[in-house]
Amino acid sequence: MLPLAGFAVVAVMVVLIVRGKSALPVILIMLPAAAVLALGLAGELPDGNGGTAAMGLLDCLNTLKIYLDSGLKSVLNVACLFTFAIIFCGVMGDAGMFEAIASATIKRIGNRISHILLMTCLLTAVSHLDGSGAATMLITIPTMLPLFKKMKLSPVLLLLYVGLVSGVINMLPWTSALARVSAATGINAREIWVTLLPVQITGLVLLFGSCFAVGARLEKKGCGISDEEFAKLRSGMLKPAGSVLKVSRGTLAFDIALNVSIILSMLLGWVDTNIAFMLGLSIALIANCRDAKEMTFQIQKHGATALNMVMVIFSIGMFVGVMKESGMSAAMTNTLVGLLPGSVGRHLTFIIALFCVPLSMLLGSDTVYMIMTPIFGEMAAAFGGTALQACCATVIGSCIAANLCLVGPTPYLALGLAGVEMQDNLKKNFIPTWLFGVVLAGVGVAAGAFPL
């Protein structure tokens, strides 16, 4: 009964998420709660003594509270991290740090296709440091699209580079991708990031390096404009939009140094990620805000985004707590493990990494991160692997496939900004994205993130 109930919860959850019929917190709370009530009344929940016993309604609700308490304990650190990280990145954006980096880069690009592609990669990477996919699309695509059109470059190519670079950057420990995976599995986001760091660095090197080869090929096909046209176009891009917080150049330099310090401190393990962003936010508010009123305004402004993320994380806590403590997760894992031959199970994490791009495209990254990853983790452990290996395998494919996802809002925002239809995006970008995912999966094996 338990495995059947578990698969039913997962199946219904996937359908609701894919069809977008309800908000994520509602789905993650109501379905596990309904499962506990149904199993409890039917006498299928463990009674704590190694057996099962029928429960009344109040007993079911008390059991649900126990499961919820267990789940919330596993996600509290994640919720804390992303509350402070999201507000910190918002303050950095309002101070103009991202815009300053982008403007400095635009001044140095030349009239070469490879330079335009490099600028696209760098602008995407910088604008996605806050982990917001929508913000990245709103900054990068309108900025680069005029250059692409003038130089006779396809906007589909722009979407490919923006999607792949933002996907690789999305492996940072404060992004929503690792927030969901960490909350669903209980594995520290920094631990996942450090394990994937060779993959992330290799991915960025490959993408930036490809700009020269792709640029040379497109120039041979006649893409590009005259130097006079390029100079006029670039001057229009250099007009500053203005920052919300009025800060000096010295403060901007301090902000950049602060960001570098936080990243290095987490990478080297000097401080816990929660402490890094709690201290970082406090320092950023002191450096960039004139008074307490402006500090409070910044916290309230970006707190709305943080609240949405934290609600999702706490809701994941309900789902994880119920699935784990009720025994549904273990029962599902045992069923799946029994169906897989040992020869396949030994390569499970590598298989996950290979096929996570199409899986995420069809089901959506939320489904893969929050529902599939915990199951993959337990299956990997059953075959001698670890949950961390399963997390790494899942994150690689799901991150870079985010802009091909058929059920998420951000890909359609990107398509609208670029003036491209989803069918054209899939037709031209699915194979390159999947091949890039396969290459990164190979890098993951070489780096020891998961076995072959």
C-alpha cells in the first residue's frame, strides 16, 4: 500500500505542476497531507512499534505534525540561506554593481561576432549571479538583441547562449536550483556546489571558448556590420539606466570586493554559507544605504521575492517529511530497485546525468528537483552510491535545460523578449543543449562527482 500511495502522490504532483493548475506550495502541502489522512484512516501508517494501526482523524493530524516537524528541521538552514542571499543580491543590483560590470565590458568589445558572443556570455553570467532567471532574461536579451539583429545573427543563437550560461551559473549555492535540491534531499547546497565546481568551471570555459569558433564561422557566412554602424550601436548601449541606490564609484568597488570575498569564503570553507550571507547583507546595507529608512525599504522590497522562495522551501519540508517519515519514500525506492538489474543500477547516476536534459524539458525543473531527486538519491544509495552523487547528476542536466522547459514561465518570457517561437527554439537548441549536457556529464565523471 505504501509504495502505491507514494507513486500516486508523485504522479498527481507531476501532473499538477506540469499543467500549472495550482501554486507550488499548495501542491506540496495538500497532496502529502491527503496521503497521510488516507493512509492513517486505512491503518497503513507505521505506529512506531514496527507495525501499523488504524488511526482516527485527530491521530492522523498529530502524525502529520510529527512528519512536518521532521521535514521543517531539514530545510531551516536552506530557508535561512536563501532569505539573506536573495535580499543581498537585490541590494547589489539596486546599487548598480551588475550594470557597472556590464558597462565596463561593453566599452571593450570590438566589431567582431566573437566579441558579441563573449559579451552575451559575460552579461548573462553577471546578471544571473543573483539566481533570478527572469531578471537575467530582462537584462541580457533586450541589451544584446539589437546587436544580434544588426549583425544578422539569429535570436535563437542568443537564446542558446543565454540559456546555457545561465544554466551553468545556476549551479551556484544560493540559486533556486540548489535551494530546491538541498531542501528536498537535506544535502548542504555548498557541498553540492563544491563537488560540481570543476563541471561549472569547465562549462564556462567551453561556452566562452566556443564564441571564437562560432564567431569565425558566422563571419565567413557574411554576418556582421561596418565599424561606423557598430560604433553608433555601441554608444546607445553605453547610456546608463541609473541605479536605485545612489552610491559612489568607491562603494561599487567595495561591493565587488565584498561579493568576491563571500564567494571565496564559501569555496574555501572559511565560513558557513548562512553566516556568509547574513554578514554580507548586513555589511552591504551599511555600505550602500544612507539611513535605517533606506535599509528597511531595501529589505521590504526584495523580501517579497525571498518570501516566495521560503514558502516553497517550507512546503518542500512538508513533502519531504511526509514521504520520509511515513515510509513511502523507502517503499518506492525498494520497489524501483527491485525492478532494475544490478548491471544498470551501478551506472544509475551517470544515466540520470545523460537523460536529465529531456526529462527536465518535459516535466519541468521543479518536478525534477523536488520530487525526482530524493527518489534518485535513495536509489543511488541502494546500489552503493550516494545521494550527493544523484544530486550532482540531476543538477547538471536540469540547470542547463531550464530555458527549454515546456512548463515554466521564464522560458516563455525569454521567447517573448527575443521574438522566437518555442518550436523554433526546440528545433535548433535542443540537440546542442543535450550534447552540452552529455559533455558536462562526462566532466562530472572525470571530476569524481559521480561514477560512470
